[in-house]
Amino acid sequence: MKYISAIIFAIAIVLAAWFLGESYVSRANPDGVISVTGSGSENFTSDLIVWEGSFSRMSANLEQAYNELNRDKETVRTYLIEKGINEDNIVFNSVQTSEQRENQYQNGNYVGSIFQGYQLTQNVKIESNDVELVEGVAREITELLNKGVQFNSTPPRYYYTKIADLKIEMISKATEDARLRAERIAENSGGSLGELKNANMGVFQITGQNSGEDYSWSGTYNTADKKKTASITMRLDYEID
């Protein structure tokens, strides 16, 4: 009887483990459900450009440096307006002031610094929907050197003002692509597509066209290229009838 009881007990443990395992698998992989991922993409051209630059003056006399910088500011303003940029699109930031000092050494040891003068720097930003106009001005900005202004320019940044509408369109494309994939899989398995159970949006990406730019799990938003590509993925869970 002891042996029979032990055998029955062992069988009971095996059956319990089997049922628990089946229950876990069933929950993890519900019968009659298919998961598919669809993608959508769209090429577009930026409709907003942001371009920044700076100019500076240095003098041992702070007032003199400021007056020279202010003259440069008016030269820059006049130049940009003459090039066709609307004055409302030109923003001058506040003047940044820093002391310039030259370090002194004796026998390789630092012994102090000598005051060289005050350097005053001012940044200017142009934000406009006339992308081609600002691009042209950015390429020709070295002409300011002939007017005595040492202007340092940064590469333009490109944006798209209708990004919300574009994102909705991408979601629609990705969802349709996923649904078609699900229908094909259902047909190949001898069934038909049932109700949609879940829909999850993947990462929204904006990359430069033909740039070879890498995708990112956290999303990429390219501002260096005027021509861009937007893409998104959608994961859908369908019942199978």
C-alpha cells in the first residue's frame, strides 16, 4: 500500500505540474490571436528654417567695445533686410560680456594672468518659412567680412510645421499595412480575420532622405536636412475566426 500511495502521489504531482504549465502557456499565447507589425513612411520637405550666427568685438575699453558691437549689429540688420529677410524674423539676443586674460608662466609654473580686454558677443536668429531665401543668405553671409563684421554662422536647422497631421497620416498607413499582413496570414492558415484586440504605436522617426541615418529606439528627429522621411510602426493584435 505504501508503494501504491507513493506512485499515486507522484502521478498527482506530475499532472498538477502539467496543468499549471499548460495554463501558463495558454495565457502567454492565447489561442486564435495573431500579432502583426505594419509600417508607414512619407517623404516631405521642411517648411521652416532656423538659422543663427554671432558677431563680436574686443577692446580694453568696455564702452568702446559696446559701441563697435552696436555698429556691427546695425550693419548686420541692414544687410539681412536688404537681402529680403523680413525684419520681424530677425531676433538679436542680449549681449554677452567676458574678460579676456592671458595666462603667464615662469619656468613652467603658472604665476597669474594679464588683462587683455573685454570681449562682447551678440547672437542673431532668423526664423522663417521662406526656406530657400534664408538658405541663400546663409551661403553668402561671408560678404559681411567686406563690411568689417566678423560674423560666425551655424548650419541652418530645418523643421516641419504640419508634423501633427503628418503623424496621423503615418499611423493610418502603418495600421493599414498591418491589417493587410494579418489578413494574408489568416488566409494562409485557413481562417479569417476577426476583431481587433489591441493596437500599439511604435517609435515615430524623422530622418534625412538618403542620409543613411540610423534609427533610434527613443526616436530620431532630424533637423540637419531640408528633405526628410517620416516613418512609424503599428503593432496590432487580431482574433482569428
